[in-house]
Amino acid sequence: MEPHPDEFGQQVSHFQEVLKRAGVKQTHQRLEIFREVMQTVEHPDAETVYRGVRQRIPTISLDTVYRTLMLFTDLGLISSLKTSHERMRFDANMHAHHHFVCTECGMIRDFSSPEFDALAIPDAVRAFGSTVQAHVEFRGLCWHCLEKKQHGT
Amino acid sequence: MEPHPDEFGQQVSHFQEVLKRAGVKQTHQRLEIFREVMQTVEHPDAETVYRGVRQRIPTISLDTVYRTLMLFTDLGLISSLKTSHERMRFDANMHAHHHFVCTECGMIRDFSSPEFDALAIPDAVRAFGSTVQAHVEFRGLCWHCLEKKQHGT
DNA sequence: GTACGTGCAAAGAATTTGCAGCCAG
DNA sequence: CTGGCTGCAAATTCTTTGCACGTAC
């Protein structure tokens, strides 16, 4: 899971290739932000990345970190665990249940599945802590967004 | 999944009982906010609940809706799909993977599982749209938070 | 050299809080 | 009656944007 030190060279080559292909410039800041996110297994927020990079580039600004993380997300170099300005949402269904999420419009629908409720906990997960609940999320496009896409092109 | 109209009476009884047990007052606003969240299957945000309730209580304010939704969450009447002021977080792992999440400190760790990647899609989910990806999240407490709890009490 | 990137400061969006009057118990 | 609840407005927090200068290509 954690990248071996000698993998980093490869990752940088990939990084450079992706930037070049996208026609964006390779800057000192971008490389250091990339390094910072690659080096950790902690899913950092922008502020955390900022603090890390600032040790190597003391003049970097937080908004550059934000802009760069967005750029990397758009280029598929990293992913973000929640989309920007995503709001708090509430759920009245208090029974164990799982979700279908439309990645286009944000639609969420519940479904229940005793099978998923009782998913076996892998050893790798036991190593992290004690699990209380398994939650499965299927991500894709809802029919409405699928139709819109087809008519669009 | 969608509550039957005649179930609503029961839900209100439960609502009243929970409020009474917690020693908080039952107000017009609280009942209408509860009704609004119960009536939908859409996992609304605070703004959406506000718009709905305002049709019945035009003078209600958005911050009352926020405070009430938080109260209901604390009382276990509803749940929230992301915790308050949760920040954007970034993930450098671009391979298919799943998460362990500590509900106490927010720690997230990756693990991979070909088995979970290929989870069979239930018919109920097919009805919602076309699934691209299955993602499993195990929620619980990490060892660090577990230890803290034990020492605490 | 030129267009893209950066840092600064200020704006924006979502959520929270302080306070004074109001109403459920 | 009285403390908890509400509505108002202003504060906070996280994230985004406009602009002038700097730098990779």
C-alpha cells in the first residue's frame, strides 16, 4: 500500500508525462505537492499538504495548494474523497442500509442487503481497528444522467 | 424503503418519546422538520429541508433547521452522510481500493480486495442506474481511539 | 517573449454562534 | 413562570477568485 522509496522515480516519470500530455507546466510547487501527497497514506486535507510542502517551499501559498490538488484530480493523478462544496446531507433511514450514488448529479438512494451487512472483515482491516459496520456504495450514473449524456452527444 | 403514509403516526410517537426522554421540548418547528426529512427518500441537505418546511412555517429560519437537524442526529433520530465541517481530502492511490474509517478521529486507511471490487450488483441497485464501481467502507474505531476510550472510563 | 502559474488579498459558500424576545411544560 | 427554543444578524471555517508579477517552455 505504501509506495517503496524506489517506486517514487517511476511515479515522477508518470507525473511528468501526464503534465506534458495535458500541456501544463511542470513547476517546483507542483512537484513538491505531488511528492507530499504520494508520500503519505493518510488522505490529507489541503491544509495538511500545505504544512508539509511549506517545509521545503516556505513561500508557497495555500491557494496554490488548492489549485494544484484540483488540477491533479482533473488530470487523474489523485482523487478526492468528497467533491468540492459538497454539503451535509441527512438520512431518515436508521436501519442498516447501503447506497447507490450518482457521480454526476449526486443522487443517493438507499437499498438494504443482509448479505452486505454481514460482509466478512478482511484481516487487513482488523489491523486498523475494530469494525462496527460495513457500508457498501455503488457508484455510477443514474438513468436520468445516462439519458442526458446520450442526447448530449 | 419509502415509509407508508400510515407508518407516519408510529414515527411521530417514536419522535415524541425520544424528545421527552431526552428532556427537550416538542415544538412546531421540530415536528415539521422531522416530517420533512421522513417524507423523502432523497437525503436532503439543510437548505432543501428549509425550503420544504418554509411552505408550512414561512417564518422558520435556516439556522433553526441546522440546529434541529444536528439535534436529531445527536438523538439518533436521523443520521448525517458527512460530518460537519468535514474537509476535502485527497488520495494518491489510484488503484481500485476500499476504506477503513475511524468514526472518532476520521482516520482513513486503504485496503484492496479483488473480492469487494467484483461485488454482485443487486437488482435493487440496477433499478437506480448503471454502476461503475463498488466501494466498501468498514466503519469503527481505530486502535488509538479504542485505547483512549478504555483509559477514559 | 509569452502564456501559464503563483502569491496575495479579498470574495463566496456552508455552517455556527450570541443575543433578546417567545412559548412549551 | 421560566428555561429552553427561535429568529435575526454577524462570525467562522473552508474553499475559490481577481489581479499583477514571475518563470517555464
